[in-house]
Amino acid sequence: MSDFTLNANVRSDEGKGASRRLRREEGKLPAIIYGGEAEPQAISLLAKDVFKALESEAFFSSVLTLDVEGKKETVILRDLQRHPAKQILLHADFQRVSANTKVHIKVPLHFLNEESCKGVKAGGIVSHTLTELDITAPASKLPEYIEVDLADLELDATVHISDIKLPAGVESVDLAHGEDHDLVVASVHKPRGAVEADAEAEEGEESGE
């Protein structure tokens, strides 16, 4: 269920001062594991290991394994705090999950056939309104990403959430709130300059008649 495994240590010395020392002197990221039937546990991870994992967008939407001094914890990343100006990770929150735990998470959207869709061939450009989708799914069925095929998208047409084929067991949080929440995901329209040029051409034709 997990493609990511990170080693962690139990952290007994808590507080802002202790966290700063961990980051500055040991190159570690303070974190916490919570949820399930166990008590919350303060841990630390090597910051360089987390940075390496962050190179994959799937890290944010996957079930992870934390090896806490030999004890395996199955978790998802719930929050990652970063320094606003420096390349420094400040704190991470992990939630314990089991295979059947229903998880609410955001998953990236991958757009297919964007450059070759019908609307682009007709002179349009694709605009992305959403780049990730709010979903719920059992932890064992969490997708790394969701594909949106734009091949048949015509000029001046839109793709809504309801148009996306979701994997088995995956539900859209927005659609669960009703049809009024069927948000636009992507659309194809002519660039503004092209639209204005077409309008001017039409005006010229009308004035010449």
C-alpha cells in the first residue's frame, strides 16, 4: 500500500527551542504522528530524506510508511510547514491510516492530449481552472493522480468534475455537495487577441456591405 518509507526517531524533547536545535544542529525535521487508536507521538526525520521524497508529487497523495526505530507506522502526510523565505522544512503532521480508512485528500490532475485536442486544433488554448481534485477514498485505493483526457474537447467547451472518470472507490468531495458544486476543470477558448481580430473582421465585412 506504500511506495514511500522514511526512517524516524522518537522525539522526547519538545517545544520551539528543541525544534530549532533539531533543524539547525542535526538537520532533522520535527514531526508528529496522530490518529488511530494510539496516542500522538512526537518524532523527527532527516530533512534531506523528506526533501528527496518531495521530488515526487505522489508523496503528497500516497500512503507512507514511517519506520520509527523499528516500529512501522502507516500514515498519510496531513501538513507540511515550510519557512516562508528559506529552503527549510519546519514541521510535518502525519495521520495514521489502515487500508480501509476513508481519507479526504487533494490529488493532482494530469491532463492528457492537451496539445492535440479538437479545440486547440481549431485555434484555441486550454485554460486549467483546477489542477488538483478534492477526493475521498479508502487509503488502499488512493490514486497518485487523476487523468483528464481532453482529446475531444471542442472550441469554447468546458470539462466539469462530473466529466472525469474517477477510479473505483474514489469520490469527488465537491460533487458530494450537489450539482451546484460541479466545478469547471478546464476549458478551450480562442486567445483574446484572436477573438478581437475576428470581431473587427466581422465589423469590416458588415460596414462594407
